[in-house]
Amino acid sequence: MTMIAFIGLGNMGSGMCANLVKAGHDVRAFDLSADAVKRAEAAGAKGAPSAAEAVSGADAIVTMLPAGKHVRAVYETAIFPNASEGVLMMDCSTIDVATAKSVGEAAAAKGFLFVDAPVSGGVAAADAGTLTFMVGGPEAAFEQAEEFLSIMGKAVIHAGDPGTGQAAKICNNMLLGITMIGTCEAFALAEKLGLDQQRFFDISSKASGQSWSMTSYCPVPGPLEASPANRDYNPGFATAMMLKDLKLAMDAAATSGATTPLGAQAEALYAMFDGLGGRDKDFSAIYKLLQGSWSKA
Ligand code: NAD
């Protein structure tokens, strides 16, 4: 049995942690929230009183934290000083490429194996163990990480050098934000033109306008049973999360010199929607803003 430390037991981390327990691993769990630790204990993990105590003696470490500053702080103050020699570290948070690279470099300099392994798929996929992991890091670290990540996901893909897991994540989500807005605009225009939304879905999902935003996450109520659109746009993947990922993408575009005008538009539209009260709604609710029916209540 492998002893795994799991730090960050929020919406995503709680299900991921529970899946490692279900696979028979001895999991020591820590979160700043005592309630989150209690939930992990109820799922079979052992609660730890601090991140330092969770990682000491662990064979592998998983982190699932909000942003780069949390990841840097937890690794520098708790993980690096207390982890056993040569231990495997997997950061599954979505963070900026620069922090992922520098934490990865610091880990390697100390002789640890580190991968940045952000995920695609929301809370339902985290609970079901069907996430997609995009992994950056040395081959040796990837080979070891695959065993654990495949318990929590349906696909584990090696993106390349340290930081490329995060690069893949933000490029993917920039594309997702853009296709969602485009899909919403198309539905709003279809409606204005008197075209039935179900009929438009039936046609476009089999025509060249097809995308994941259309056929797996349709932003209008009706065509797809599982869409957040059918449950008052409760997330799912919240607008605040999409905006976070678009900001990461735009920061990375600015520092790398990439030209991403549609990414910038998507960021501006999601920032507007966030400001108008859409923050906690699913990101597909931007349809209501574009269609003209959004109201905060
Ligand atoms: P969350 O806010 O629900 O969970 C984060 C957890 O980290 C919280 O429980 C918080 O208490 C804990 N935490 C913060 N600082 C800590 C510290 N210093 N020590 C220990 N615990 C600490 O967020 P989430 O939705 O679980 O997302 C986690 C990461 O996954 C984020 O980077 C997010 O962008 C990414 N992500 C989220 C989704 C989604 O649909 N929610 C999908 C893909 C990726």
C-alpha cells in the first residue's frame, strides 16, 4: 500500500482524494478548512493536522489548490522541507506556467520528482474518476505519476517539459471559452431569425459548427439533458473559473508574444459577465447575457 499525502480538499480535491482511497491507498489529507478534512475522513482518508504532517513519510504527494501563490507557498513552506528524499509530487491545480516551471525546477534541484498535472473535467469528473490529466515534467516523473493519476482520470497525457501541462490546460480552456461564446452567439442569432433551438442544435451538431460546447455542453435549455442550462446554469464550470483560466492564458500570451485577439475578447466578455453577477453561474450562462435575458436575480 502506498501512502499518499493529499493537500487541497475543495470541490475537485475531495472527489480525487476519495478515489485514491477507493483504490486501496493510505491517504493522509489536509486542507485549511476543517470541514473539508472531515469530509475526506468520512470518505476513508486520515485527516492530518497540517500540510507538513501530511507529507512527512508520504510516498507520493498530490496538491489541488486554488492558484499559483497557494501552490508556491505550500511547496516552499510545508512540502519541500518535510517530504522524504526523491518523493513524487503531483500538482493538479490550474496555475500560471511560470510558477509551475519554477516550483518544478526547485523540486528537481532538491532531488524530488515533480509534475504539473492540471485537469480537464469538472467536479462530476473528479468524483467519477474520469478527469483528463495534462502532464508536464521529466519522463521518469511522468512514468511514476501515471499510476496515481490514472486512478483519478480516464486519460493521462504527457505534454512535455515542466510547465507544459499548464500550457496545455490554458490553451485548451482559451479555446473552450471562445467556442462557448461563439456557440451562444449562434443560438441567440438563430432565435432572432425564428429558427427553433432544438432544430438548430440537431443541424449544427452534425454540421461544421459542431464543437464540444455545442454537443457536450449545449448552452441553451432543452437539447442536452446533462447541460447546466437545464438546471438554471448551476455549475458545472463556474464563470469565475473560466475567467481565471482566460486571465492565465492572456498573461501567458503577453509574456510569450503570442497573438490571441479572440482570447482577449473572451476574457473581456467573461469579465463583464462576472461583473454583472454571473460569477457563480456556469460559464455557459453567458448565453443569457448575449441573448439579452440576463438579470442577476
Ligand atoms: P476550491 O476552492 O473548491 O478548493 C481549493 C481548496 O484548497 C479549498 O478547500 C481551500 O481551503 C484549500 N486551500 C487553499 N489554500 C490552502 C493551503 N495553503 N493549504 C491547504 N489547503 C488550502 O477549488 P476547486 O474547484 O477544487 O479547484 C481547485 C483547482 O482545480 C483550481 O486550481 C481550479 O482552477 C482547478 N480546476 C477546477 C475545476 C472545477 O470545475 N472546479 C475544473 C478544473 C480545474
